[in-house]
Amino acid sequence: MPGALDGIKVIDFGQYIAGPLAGMLLADQGADVIKVDPPGGPRWQTPANATWNRGKRSIVLDLKAQDGLSTAKELIESADVVVENFRPGVMGRLGLGPEAMTQSNPGLVYCSLPGFASNDPRAGVPAWEGVIGAASATYRRTNDGSATDRPVYTSLPIASSYSAFQGVVSIAMALNVRQRDGCGQVIEVPMFDAMFPSLGHHGMTVHDPNYVDRSLRGIWGGHFQCKDGRYVRFGGTGNQNFRQFVEAAGITSWDAENLTDLDRLMDDKNLASEVQKRAKELFLTRTAQEWEDLIAEAGSEGSICRTSQEWFEHPHARESKMVEEVDDPTYGKMLQPGIAARMSLTPGAIRGPAPALDQHREEILGELSSRTSNGAATAGVEGAADPGLARSALAGIKVLDLCIILAGPTLGRTLAEFGADVIKIDNPARGSTVARHNEINRGKRSILLDLKSDEGRDIFWKLLEDADVVSENYRAGKMEQLGLGYDEVRKRRPDIVYASLNAYGHVGPWAGRPGHEQFAQAATGMDRRFGGDGEPATQPNPINDYGTGYMGAYAVALALLHRQRTGEGQYVDAALAYTAMTLQSPYMQQFEGKQWDETKGQDALGSGPLHRAYQARDGWVFLGAGESDLERLAAVSGMSGIDAQRGAGLEPGLEERFLAEDVETWVARLTAAGVGAHQVVMNSHSLMTIPWVKDQGLSMTREHQEIGLVTACGPAPRLSRTPVQPGRPAPKPGSDALEILESVGLGDRFEDLVQRGIVRIDGVAAG
């Protein structure tokens, strides 16, 4: 079956993670990705290259030599897309930068994924993953409640992954634009900038001191140790079927004492604390597997905190194709993460193993020679229009967003940023607040509509008549129960793109299980990796939620591209657990001889002596360097002789030296010497007040209806012809109902619909 990117040629110059991962996500959807490596191969020799380079073709080019540069230029001139993640200016100095290449190939989509943006004062800083993590307040302690200024390192490459995620979304959007007008454009998604959407509510401030977000009150739950010493993740706000769980567990006294009343638990912190205490005692009475089975039987949310190695062998991981086997030429039979964004008519697929270095050299050079001899035109669409600013990438696209919480609404928010008209449909009876509304529903129009009623569904069908996309993120089968599943929707709109996001995917034994961010982290190994040998720990930011929103947006953009070409709509899906596999991609390979030895635990400060946080006189500095940087490091004032302290003496030697000066001094000295370094930012709110961050729109303070000033994170991608826009602040829930009804000829029924509760305009707050 075809891929959505069949016929699209990508030149992937990426090294380390961000670029290669973006190239993999494109190759998985059918693109012909040519991986360009330097002599000697990838800069980072790791088994993960078998994942990131799967399905690609390989050529080695020495970009420091004229013949290598000439071949690289020819490749770019023949391509549809370029992906690179060097520091800003590197490709330009080689004559391969975006300005020169889009002039010689007007149809080219040129995507850069640097560490810091080209206009960031830190653009020249070597952007090791840890340096970006330190700069973006990633290394915060999360779940033990202790007050400490000590950072906690996570081994997950969140910045690289988020840059890749938002990079491929932007590429797919740019290809949609090119399909219309024939022109390419330049994209930049810096790793630092890409981290802001992952902060979510952690980067948000409602400035009214009297404002209370009732959607966040009385939270309880966490990791509970069981009879066998293992841990289960259970609990949290809105936990599905909590009373059924209590009944299944045989705790009749809880209901008698009103400990199953979620509304009371949400309001009463003392009550929530009592439930937490009793839950700890309760979970010690059964094994972890017994609890997981009981929780599933009750229809509630929970998971054993497994290791990634255990998850590879889990029946659901296998049957859902979250894990797939690849016959790798270097490592033999290998299990790898499956496809992150899935589509019904143009399904993604692993097109083959990673190639041997330079494996396709003759083939690729032959294609270039044939192209030259035949006088072929550069890539793109004939009859290209003026390559200046164009209308938004999704101008004219209408989206019906039925999603809740974070992942699904992030999909809708992303489509709105790229120009779609997104109508957010919330359930007026769901509760007194729309959770996270101010953060994830900006740029949308809002209506509170009862889809469980016949009249509410009739209004939905009217809205569907000119819609292009429907998105939802409920458990498998829930939309079918409402009569709003894909099969019913496409009967009325055959060309609809229907996006469905959930916790564990739509196939396999766990497809019907409910779940949120923390349960995907627990199931796939994230919690065990971050917690180490002690109690599991949850990542500070809900990275699966937002990442799944981006993978959903990627799938929608690809499906819209396919629809432009063929007129066909299709069903697309993504899942929290799929995203969790991709976020852990440096470690998610299972093969004979595999060593699960990555950095773990809440005491971790980095992955090694040259990639870790060090305490300075007045705070913490993250050092990012390689073995080849030791001589340069030793030349820095205060670091004399450090190159002689290799091996076990290197780390204590660096610890001693860093304590001698303050953070500002060390960062200035190290970066001046060309060594990666950054202050460890420990607080996300302080990150949001940095002047450069505010100037770039990564931190926005705007007036919100009935709430006043709210600071929130803005979008990260930069597109030269179709810039993303944050859209208006999230409206009061339901406040656009009349306008939306009038748009489908139902404005005269507004008062009656409100009176009968089919539509609601008051009583639901922006949580």
C-alpha cells in the first residue's frame, strides 16, 4: 500500500538525534530519504542508529572537499526536502544554506533543527542535549515533593525529539502549501524553542491572585508498592470508574465513608490525603499483576511500572505493533519502536533496516548523472507562484475538535496555529471546568454541545457538512457508542480526515483501556528509568501528551496532502504509548547482547563526566563536551590540567574546579572557548520571563475573557512563507456558540437550545 510521502525525496544531513529522527519519521511514511554521513560514519556510534536510519539510503560525502560539496549541492537541487541539525550558519558557510538552496531549487522545503535559533544570542553554543535540557528547565525534581536546588537529569532526549516532532509537522504542512502553489520554504525548529510546548501548565501563570483553577484541585494518586515489591501507577483526577475499582477491591467501607466521591476528593485536600494513605496500605495486600488485572476489570486507569525491556515482551506491545522486528545487518534480529503516526489508506511502515555506510553510493550518483544528462528540472511543482508570503498552510480547513485533556486538544491547537478554523466542542455536562482550557484551546472557537442528545448530534452533522477534519481522543469504541465513529462520519463526508488519539492505540488487548500521560509512562518503562532502582518517578512535563498531539497533527497533515492529490479522506491515529516508544528511541532496541545500561534514577546529574551538571559557587552549570574537547577544556581559565585527569579522576576534578567560581563566570569562559555550557534553569516560570523568550513569542502574556492576564507558552516552528500564529487567547468556554450556530443556519434556535441545555454558555469555567 502507498505511503503518504511516496515520491518525496529527502536529503538527511542530520547527526546525533534530532535530524536522524526527523528523517526516520519521514521515511516511515514513504519518503525516499538519502542519509548523508561524513567519512567514518555518524558522529554518534550507537545501536539507536539502526532505528533512526531505518528505511533510508546511505551515501558518504566529505563536505570539506570540493567533490563532496558539489555532490551535496546536486542532491539538494534534486530534492523535495532537506533536513539538517547543525549549528546556525554551518550549512551557509558551506554554500549549502537555505537561502542559496531555495534559490536554485524553488520547490525545496529546507528544514533546520539547530540547538538554539539563528537569532538567539546562544546560536554558537554547542547544543548538546543536556545543554538544551538545562536551558529549558527540564531537570526539575517532580514527584517527591522535596525542596531542593539539585537538578535531576533525565536520559530521555526530549529536546531533540520535540524538535523532530514539530519539524516533521512543519514539513508536512509546507508540502501541503507546495502542492497548492509549487513553492517551497524555509523552516527552523530550534531544540530550545521546541521545548516550550512541552512545559504546558508548568509555564503558565494566571496573574489574577484571586483566580482558582478548580480543575487542578485535590489531586491524589501516584506510585503504590505492592505485595511483591513492585509498583503500580494508579489514581489521579478523574480516574475512570473509581467506585467500580473500590467495589472490585472489596473495600465496602470506603463507599460508606464517601471516599469514592470524586467531587469531594477534588475539593477536600484532607480527604484526598486520607485516600492516599489508605491506598498505600491497600496496594500492599496484592501483587502488582493482581492489581493491574483488577483495575482493568473495573474499567479504571492503572499500570504496572515496567521496565522498557519488559514492555518489549508484553503482548499488547507486540500485537499493537508498538514493537516491530527488523532484521538489521549489524545487530541481527532486532526489536524497534513501531510507527508513531498511523493512517488507514497510506499506512506508515518500516521500509527496511538501516543501510550499511555508503551502501547506495553508486545508485545515488547514477541517479544524479541521469538527471543531469536528461536535463531534468529541479524538484517542485511546475508553474510555481511568487515564493513570497502565502496564505496560511491550512487556510480554508475546518476542524471539529471533540478532544479532552491534553493530547487531542494539542492536535487541534497545532492545526489552528497553521491556519485551520478549529471549532472546539466540549460536553456541557462533563464538569464545572474545561481542563487546561487556557493553554490548549487558544486559537479555537468554543461551543458547549450535548452530543448525547439527538439535537446535539444533529447540530454536529450540520457542522460536519463543510468540515475537513474531525478529531477525538476517547477509548476505542466510545465514539461508535455515540454514533459519531469514523464509519458513520464518512458516510456523510467521504473525504473526511478523522483523527483518533488514545492511550494505548486502537489494536491489541489494551486498545479499550483508559489512560492518561502517567500510565503510558509507567507501562513503557519511563517511570522505571527516571526513578532508577527506587520508587518509580514521572517525568516533570507531560511529554507523551503533547508529543502525541504533534504526531496526530503530523498524521492529519499527511492525510490532507494525500487528499489534495487523490480526493480521498482517511482515518488516522496516534497514541500516548506509541509516542513513549519514540521518546525513548535511544534505548528502545532489543537484540542479542543488548545492555540496558543507560543513566537512571533521581540522583543522576548527567550521562558522564563531560555531559552532566556541576555545582558552581552560586548554582549549577551543565557541561556539554566530548572527549575531543578535553584539550580545549583544559585551556579554559580555572581548568588547567583537567585533561590529565582522565578516567575515574575526571569527574571529581571537574567537581572541585566548578565550585571555585560562579555560574555566570563558568558559562562565559566555557562558551568563549567553544565548549557547551549553560546555567541549569530550575524553575519554568523564571524561564518564561527571559526577555529574549518573550520577544520571540515563546512566552506570551495576553488578556483572557473573565480571567485577565495569562502568561502561556507560544508556538515554536518558524516557517518563512506560512508563519505559524498563536491565534486568539482561549475564549470563555461556550462563548462562540451563537456565531457557530449562525454559520450553519441555526442561529434562530440559539435561545431555545440554551434554555433546554443542548447548548450551554454559562457555568463552565476555563480550567
